Amino acid sequence: MSRLNDTNVKLAREIIARYPRPKSALIPLLHLSQEQNGYITREAMQHLGELVGVTSAEVYGTASFYEMFKFEPVGKYLINICGTMSCALMGAEELMHHAEKKLGVRAGGTTQDGMFTLAHAECQAACTEAPTLQVNYRYRLRVTPADLDNLIDNLKAGKLNDEFPAHGVLAKVRQMIPAERAVGAKAPEDVTESPAWLDGKAAL
Amino acid sequence: MSKTYVHAPGFVAGDRPKIVTSRFEFADSFTLERYLATDGYKGLRAALARPANEIHEDVKSATVLGRGGAGFPAGTKWGLTPQQVWPRYLVVNGDESEPGTYKDRLLMERDPHQLIEGCLIACYAAGLSQCFLYIRGEMALAQERVATALNEAYAAGYVGKNILGSKFSVDIILHWGAGAYVVGEETALIESLEGNRGMPRLKPPFFPAANGLYGQPTIVNNVETLANLPWLLCNGVAAYTAIGTKTSPGTRMVAVSGHVKRPGVYEIINGTTTFRDLIYGQEFCGGIRNDNALKTFVPGGGSAPWFTPDQLDLPFEASQVGPAGSMLGSGAVMVMDETTDIPAAALTLTHFYAHESCGKCTPCREGGTWLERILRRVVDGNGTDADLQQLLEVGAMICPGAFPHAANEKLGLTAVPFPYKMTTICFVGPSAFAPVHSALTLFRSEFEARVKKRVTIPVTAVGVSA
């Protein structure tokens, strides 16, 4: 069941075709798999390996390098609180302590109802709006302990479902390349000529 | 549509020349409609009307500096590709994650078409036949905005086959990252794009321009660098170099965070704006919070050695900041006021780099980890004076020789210029040491107050009278 479903297999093949080599599609496909299942399972890695032509061990080798891929279930909402310098200067540690108390779990833990996973995060690129957090990689800026309480209560009450899709859903909009407009990817060894617009003249 | 000013979270406009942020004031700045209404894709049309090598020449003579960190001129970088080796690729580095830095995220979220147009101009000029836009995974909104913009641009004929009816054809592929700081290093970015663990490649070759994606010539450019190109093509080289200085023309985006009154991202004039302007100027941050005294600041992202008030009058000019002992890096200033606990602040950065080490080079993997452990012990009050020496010794294994630091009149220090020597492939290892070294050099007394003196137990041989 954690292999990609038919719709996603079709999408996966489209994504693979965009790259000169199939393995390049691995990270986008891991995201797709995580979107479908909430995390990355063994069967999923087996399937992705089949799709791009590598072993499941190679898929795991790549996937395990990246922070965003989870290999066991996480909460519906992954709350990442930034703790790097600018946020630390503006009270990130207090915010984390407050979150731990509010949720009743330590950083890294998941609440018993499976709603929330709380985690330390590294710089989230919103440093001037410190302290920051992300819920499923969507921002909340200049967060006070009261803001955090509100956020968690609203998430629990299901009031923010539009803003924060469940964990795994990365971008709600996907790139779609219309077939009639696509140039198409070729393996590098199949390209030997200079691009047409250079008119045979070498670029500098 | 009427011009409604919307404050992009974090961005502060001003009465200054705008090259890359000119559309940020519009609420719909990210739509194709707004883009076309404000000179959108005019630069591309101008480029397509001329031969590719002329466009490359323009970018070279305008000295468009790389905005990713190293500050290498884009036009020169494009010229490093070997002759007659095809295909060549463009990889856009949107994996922005240097502590303190965020400009690429705003550029992707608020003006994605400008970036797309910049990619197209680069591909046209340097003969690059496919473009991969690598966006950091944690930036969901940027992913969505760029995906929407690409879909619009494909449908309208700006990207893909025979762009605007010309012979120029290129696909731009949106690629997702998945959370790894080191992937911002260009060879690691390429590894990641090939579907591998994002570990930097052994150097030489020093530039992916010779041997990059799939072993082919590859240009890796930062988002902000490419976002400069549409304006350059619309307004010409002379207009571009008229802003800023000869060696640092144009503008650059700088994020100022920490203990200032008005933290924000500012588009500043390159080369002339000083750190004092930026931190105290009324059009910028307006001073330190509560009018406190400035203690120290990080001038160029978490990897940069720190400056103190002595260096406030330095401009954003690499040729002056380097000899003064630091770097401009990725345009991020982090300000600390007099209330800051320096050892604890340094620890947040050292923890970051130790955590983000990919593990390929031993000095970084082991050294970074030990720097963090020892520093944490000191911050927690369990350190001894021997630990302070130990920190410097571990650092010397990552960066042998003198490590850059700023001059300081009160401490009687003269500057050690940038850069440093390193025993690692990339800058993650040295970056773990930079905050430790700066903090220990400039604020040693704060560490000494934190540590216990190690008790030396006198050893006397049994039966021998002293």
C-alpha cells in the first residue's frame, strides 16, 4: 500500500522524463511518496528504486541524508522551531520550552493523539522576523508564547486546514509542462551539437 | 490595478535605486500580469534580438558579482566552460540556508518571473541547454509561487520550445530540495541534483563549469545573481555600473537581524553603503533596540568572522572587508547588543555547522562535533580554562595557521585578513570554528568568567622529602 498509487505513478513518470538521467528525479519522487503516505516506507523505497532504476538501498542512501524525509510516522503537524542565532537572540529557547509544556512532549517527540510532532530546526531563512517556526514548512513569524498557544488550539480545532495541509504535502501547486511546449530531456551523451540559437558560433 | 503597498514580511523598501526588488511593493508582484505590466520579459526580448556572445560580454563588463557568498563575477564564471563541449547546464542555487540570510526566498516568493527571465537570459548567453531550479525544500511558498510562475510562463511561450518564436529553446525544471545546508555548496548541489547524498565533490576541478552535472560543463548561479539580469538587459551596462562602485556595481540585498530597531531585508547600494548606515541609519535599521550599545555583529552570514563597533565604517566592498578580517558572504548582518551572552550566541552557530556537517571530511565531522561539545560544556558552566585552549587547538586542525579576525583597538589586536587555510573540501568545517574563534578572540573575558580553573594536583614521590 505504500507503493505509489496509479495517479502518482503517472506523475512520477512525467517527473522522471524531465531529467537527462532518471536518478535525478529521486528527491522529488521521495517527496511525492511522503505526500502520499506521510512518511517514507521500505516498500516505497523499493518502488522508487524500480521507477528510477536503482536499488532500494541506493534510495535509502539518498533519502537518509535529508532532514525532511521521515522513516517513521510523524504527527499530522510537524512544528519546527528555529534555534539558530537570530532566533536564539530573540527568545527561541523560551519559545521551545513553552511549546514543550503546551504539547506535553519534548523536542523530537510526537503527541499521543498523533496530531503534533515538535522539533528543533536550523535556520529557516526568516531571520529578521525572529523567533520563527514552521508548521509543515509554512511560516509563522515573530511568534510569542501566546501566538503559539493560539496556533496549536486552532490547529487542533481544525480551523487552519487550508493554510496547513497535512505533513508530507509540500507545495500545493506543481509544475506541469505542456507536452507541446516541452523541449524534453536527452541523456548528455545524446547531445553533441551546440544549441541552435548559437548558430554554430561558440559562446564565449 | 492601483498601486497598493504591501509590506512583504521582512522586506523594507526605501527611497533608493531598486534593481531586484522593484515589484515588491505590489500586492500581486508574483503574477505574470503584474510582471508584464512592469517591463516583464523585456530584457529577454532585448537579449534575443542580439547574438548570444554579445549578451555574455554585457554581463562580463557589468561585473555582476555572484550573490551567493563567494562574490565571483557571473560573466567570468560563464566563460570558464570548455569550448565545444555540449550540452551545458544551468543550475540555479535556491537552497538558501546560511544563518542570517534570506533574500533568495523573497525573490522567489515575490518576483518569480524575474528569476525565470534571469535564467533564460543566462541560458541564452552562455549556450546552456537545460536549466534546473533547485529550491530549498523547507520553502513551501517559494515552491508554489515559482511553480505557478513557470506554468504561466510555459503557457505564454516564454519558456520551452522556440521561445517567443525564436530558435532559442530551453526547459526550466523546478527541483525540490529536502533539507540539508551543505547542499548550498555548488558541487554538493550537483550531487543532490543527480539524486545522491548531497556531499561536496573533491576539488580540483575547482569549478563545475568544467565538470559539473553528469560530468558536463555546468554553471551554478545564485538566485539573486540571476535576478539582476533582466534589469541589466533592459537598462544597459552603463546604467548598471552607474550604481555602486567600480569593483562592486549595482545593488545587493542584505538582511539585518538581531537586536536592531527595524530588522529587515534592504536592497542597498553596493560598495558605498557602510555597516554604520545599515545599523544606525534612519532609512535602514534605525539603531540598536532600546538604544543599547552595540557589542558585536556578524557581517556576512553565520560563516563570517565577527566585527565590533571598530569596523562600523567599512562599506559593503569585498576588497575592504576581506583585509579587515571577514567577508561579505551572502548579505546577512546579525547584530548583538550589550546584553548578549556571547559564548551562548557563538554556540548556536557552532551547533548549526556541526549539525549540518555532511561527514565527508574528518576535520569537519569530528572537529565540528567536538567544538560544539566543548563549547556547550563551557556555556553550561562545566568548562575549565583548559577547554578554551582546547577549542583553539581543535579549530587549528580545521583551519591551520592564523585565522582571520578583526582589529580591535581596546584589545590591541591588528586584523588578520580573510581568507583562511582549510583542511576540508568546503566551508562548513571552517564555519563551525569561525564563531568560536571570533568570540574567544574578541570577548575572551566572558569565557574566562564562565570556566573554573583546573586544579593542578602536585605530585610528590612517596618517600622523598620535598
